[in-house]
Amino acid sequence: MALQPLEIQKTKFRAKLRGYDPVEVENFLALIAEDLTQRLAEIERLERDNRLLRDRLDRAEDRERQLQETIVRGTKVSEEMITTSQREAQLLIKEAEIAADRLVSQAAERAQEIESRIAELRARRKELQIKLHGTLELFAQILEADREEERSTATVHTLGRRKS
């Protein structure tokens, strides 16, 4: 179950002798909640950017498909024109190929830009995951150090027994 910032802020701990300072605990929880809120907002923004980029990629692929269909139709028209005028057909084919190459080249460049952006977003997400992992490990080490300190400073006093 993923923690939400509000859950962290509302978390309460029981008071015990030699326990933690409640104000410090609440301040720390507020800090964690704020950091989690920022990270969740960043993840949401990155997911939104990712969806936008995927939509743009889909549109580019659709344009490429339409372009390919256009090329096929152009080829059929050019074959019909060959019967009436060989020279005119060759010129039309060359113009269509130049236009098609230019559009395919532009679509490929745009697709490359989108792929680069997606890779960049993935790298940013990985970086955030690594930072979050490091933070969680640090908190685990802090907690373990506190437990060790409690164990080492805990004292047990025994009462001597009376002999009858």
C-alpha cells in the first residue's frame, strides 16, 4: 500500500518514557509528507509528459502510414499515366519520391526527437527512483542506529533476594 502525504501527517505515536520528542517526530513527518507530495507531483507531471509524447508519436506514425498509402496511390496513378505519356509519368514519380522522402525524413527526425525525450524522461525517472531508494536506505540506517543505541543504553536493575 503506497503511503499518501496526508497519512504521514496524521500518523501519531504513543508517548513512552525516554521516547522521541513529539514535536521533532511531527516535524519530521511533515517534512517527509512534503517531500512525498513533491515527488508524487513530479511523477504525475512526468507521466503526463510521457502520455503527450506517446500521443505525438502515435500521430507521427499515423502520418507516416498515410504517407505510405499516398505513395502507393501515387504509384498506381503513375502507372496509368505511363500509358499516355512516358516522360510525364517519370517526372511525376520523381517529384512524388522527393516529397515522400522529405516527409519520411521529417517524420523520422521527429520520431527520433520523441524517442530522445522519452529516454530523457526515463533517465529522470530512474534518477528519482535511485534518490528515493537512497533516502529510504538512509532512513533505515538511522532507525537501525537508533535501535542499537537503545539496546546499548538500556539498563536493567535487579533487586537482591533476601535469604530466609
